[in-house]
Amino acid sequence: MAKVLFDNAHGENSMLEDSGAGSFSKFSSLIAKEGYKVGEIHDEKDFTLATLKGAEVLVISFPSKKFSNRDVEAILQYVEGGGGLLLTGEWGNLHGNADILNTVSQSFKVMFNKDRITDTRHVHEEPVTVLGHRTGTRKVPTYALIRKFTLHPITHEVKEVGHISGCSLSAPKYTVLAWSDEQSFADLDGDGELDPDEIVGSFATAVSPDLKKGRVVCLGDTSILTNQYFEQMDNRKFILNILHWLSKKLM
């Protein structure tokens, strides 16, 4: 049985069983239904090449704790040995996630940018909490709809996915899987408004580096994996395709 391993040793807090909106429980349940075994790494001392080799896919989602040189070397050796790696970030280098992820992704010629892909034609509603009590919601224009895809097994039958407060990616053009619409912009200060120093255009939101061995997918958004957004649009299909492709079930 193929195994999907989640790293929770670097501040990811993936929450595979919790039923909350920010949990990955729907994702992990789907993984199990698809015939995969789900595992987690909770302690950095267990983040070793020997542990990683026990999985077909390693998921590192929105880390907030730096990788040691030993950790980076283990990840790179895992991929070089044929492993599948999914890296997901968030907007604006929140909790240092871009800097942390880039210590790994730069080896694959991919960089997580310190911006937030914003499209004022769409809004993201988030709860407003005062003294621990929910008082309502507020609308934030940070929900970019992704409709431009490269022909690839991962994008098969995928027409639209969400990019909820996610960053853009810098990578060779031929490795890009998905782009934001031309009307989106790279929000650098996180205020949801287009400023003179911010660029309007189409930005890479998903990338798969061209490698001789192993497979890697980088996403600028982690929210797509959460219960709140997992089943919206074609998010579920997109993530499932990524999982199957990384594990080599999908060629």
C-alpha cells in the first residue's frame, strides 16, 4: 500500500483528524479511500531519510519552523531517489513560510514569492472574532480563481480551482501548471488594494519542476487542502490528480 507522509515537525499543524474548517481531515479521508496509507512526522528527530523513504509522497504544507541543513539534505535525497514531494505555501511570507520553503524549492529552480495573488473581482469571506466570539464576517478581495492551465496529467479535467490568499511562484515557464487571470495582481503589502508598485498580470500559482528522478509539485496556496475549500470548484480533483501523479499512479 502506497504511503502519503505529512510533515508536522516544522510547525505545519496540518490537523489530519480535526473536523474544523482549517483541518486537512477531508483530504486525509480521501487519501485513505484512494487506497493510500496516511502517516505523520511529529518530531524533527524522526525527520530522516530513512523515514522519508518509507513513503511514496511527502507533504510539507505551510511550515513555520526552519529546516536544518540535515533536513534539506534528507528531502533532496528523497526526491533524487524517486520520491514525490508536495510543497504548499501561503501569502506574504506569513510566519516566514516562503523563506523556509525556498531553502528546499530553490534546488528545483522554484521560488515562493512574498506576495499575495489578489483579484478584486472575487472576495474571500473570513470570520470576525472579538474576545473569542464570532461577530460576523468581512470580505477580503484575495480569492483568485485559477482558470489557465498547462496540458498535464495533473490538470486533466480541471477547469477552475481557488487560490485563497496564496502567493505566486517564480519558476521556468515550461514548468508552470497554472496561472492566475490577467486581471489579478501581486499584492506586496497585503492590503487588498492595487498600489503603484504592484504589478497586474498573470502569475504562476502551481509548478512542477522538470526532474530526472522523483516528482515535485509546488503550490502557492495551502488553503486548498483545508476542509473549508477542499470540495469547492475543482479543488478536490486537482489535489487528487497531484497525489496520484506524485505517487506515479498517474503518468
